[in-house]
Amino acid sequence: MDSAIWTEKYRPSTFEEIKGQKEIVEKVKAFVASKNLPHLLFSGPAGVGKTTLSLVIAKQLFGEHWKENTLELNASDERGIDVVRVKVKDFARTKAIGEVPFKLIYLDECDALTKEAQQALRRTMENYTKTARFILSCNYSSKILDPIQSRCAVFRFKPLSKEEIFTVIENIAKQEGGEINQALSAEVKDALHTVSEGDVRRVTNILQSCFTVKKEGEHLEAKDIYSMASAARPKEVQEILQRAFSGKFVESRKLLLDTMLNYGMSGVDVLKQIQKEIWNLQIDDRKKVELVDKCGEIEFRMVEGSDEYLQLESFLAFIALVGKK
Ligand SMILES: Nc1ncnc2c1ncn2[C@@H]1O[C@H](COP(=O)(O)OP(=O)(O)O)[C@@H](O)[C@H]1O
Ligand SMILES: [Mg+2]
């Protein structure tokens, strides 16, 4: 296996290679075909194609000149909006190379900008409308000022579906070939989808890490995927919950400890999985709500620095009490 990082090696460079985000890709494709583009705002979770689509736009618009005509900045890296402003000014001052009359500026993590910085950004966008188009990317569009949003075509990216995640990993396996292609059993693919949470970057990194540490001839199993992702198998979490719920507190606590040690999970990791699995328990809906509510409280205490084991234990005790009611 070569040493290339798969997230870069398999990053799509055409619209067709982008999985999911169908409507967004269609609309953006139409803009690019017309050689004109409004400012764009891409919002959504990590690893779903925001940066990738921006790069595809640049490549399709500018062809061989895409690098000279594209400026990529990370709002949270650049020290303050002034740095952004100076860089944008330097870049947008000269004409675009080629037939497209504007340059492209990709500004990542815009929700990290303060209100004041966003106001400055808005003015910058206005000043260079003739010579530059902005693509702003963020996790939450609600954190972006209205006057910026109203100047942009807003696109909301979604986590990829199970089928889409499968397509991505099958494609990687096919191209890598050999052992990797054979290792993707249905069970392993399911595990990869579960730990991905729809995030392609995450699933790609986990898959590559598994193959980097795996010895030749060794079988890849679902438990290896969970272990690499520092996640417990959903079945184990279910068992912990069921035991607590039926009053087997000591057993439940032991299983919890074993699971955490096995997979090297933090308290917050465990709690997040527990919260997901509560919805799959065969119990009254009102009790589910009660448990999920408690999860929120426990997470808050953990983040504030309270002892993780102690908090988890008290949560199991709480589950046992709810089970008795
Ligand atoms: N929709 C997608 N289809 C195919 N690959 C994707 C998709 N979204 C993300 N990826 C892959 O995941 C990695 C991260 O994607 P990126 O576009 O940088 O995510 P972000 O939304 O955080 O900007 C890239 O290597 C890219 O190849
Ligand atoms: Mg990105």
C-alpha cells in the first residue's frame, strides 16, 4: 500500500464523483455551465463535501488556471478579519486569468468569525463583487449574519446516507484492490457506516487506519472498526442499558467499565453512544425522554470537569431507578 492519505487521494475532482448532495450539485453545475456564479454559502457538518465541491467549482470554471484564480482561506486560522481583508485585497486586485471575469475566494469556517469580523467581511464582499466571488463555508448558517446570507445562494449539506457511505468505501476498496477489496464484509461495512455518522472524511480515515495497523493475512472485523473509532459496538451498549434498566446495576457497571477499557473510550464518547442507543430500547417513550434528558445533564457535568466514572455510575443508577418505576 502506498503512503498517500486516502482523503486526498480519493477526493472527487468532478461533479459526478461527489456522492449525495444531489440538488446542490445540480444547481452549482448549472451556475458553472453559465460561467457565472453568485456568492455561495455552504453550511453543514464536517466531511460531507463543502470544500470538495468548492474545489470542483474552481477546477471546472478555470480549467488549467484554477490555482492562480482561487484563494483558499480558513477564517479561524487567519489572525483576525484584517488578515483576511489584506489577503483578499491583494488577490482580487488583479484580473482573473482566462475567460471567466472573476476570481474565486473560498473562506472556510466562517462561523468562527465574530459579528464585527462578519460585518467587515460583508463590506469586503461588496467591494470586490466585480472581480471576485466568495464561497463561504460554515457548520451552522444561523451563526452567519443575515446581510451576508442574503447576499449568497445558501446551500445546506447533509450527512451522507448509508448507501452513499457504502458507495464511497466500495469505490476506495475497488481502487486499492487486493486484500482491502476482499475485507469489506457486510458486517464491516455496517460498522463503518455506524461510526461514520455520515462523515466521509471520518469513515475514510478509519478505514485507512485499520489497514495500516492490520497485519497481512489478518481478518478485518467489525470490532476492529469500532475499536479504531473508539466506539463500542451498539450491541454492547444495548446490553449495558438493558441490564441497568432491569435493575442489574453491578453487572451493568462491570460491562460498562470493560467496554470503556476495551475500546479506550472517554466518558463523553460512551455517553454519546448511550444517548443514541436509548432510542432503540424497548421501553416506554416517556421513560426514553427522561433518560435522554438526564444524559444532557450528565454530559454537562463531565464537560465541566466532574469525574467521568462517577458520573456514568450515577447515570446507570438513575436508569435502574427509572426501570423500577
Ligand atoms: N459528498 C462526498 N462524496 C465523495 N467524497 C466526499 C464527499 N464529501 C466528502 N468527501 C471526502 O471526504 C473528505 C473531506 O471532504 P471535505 O469536502 O473536505 O469536507 P467538508 O464538508 O468538511 O469541507 C474528502 O477527502 C472528500 O474526498
Ligand atoms: Mg472543509
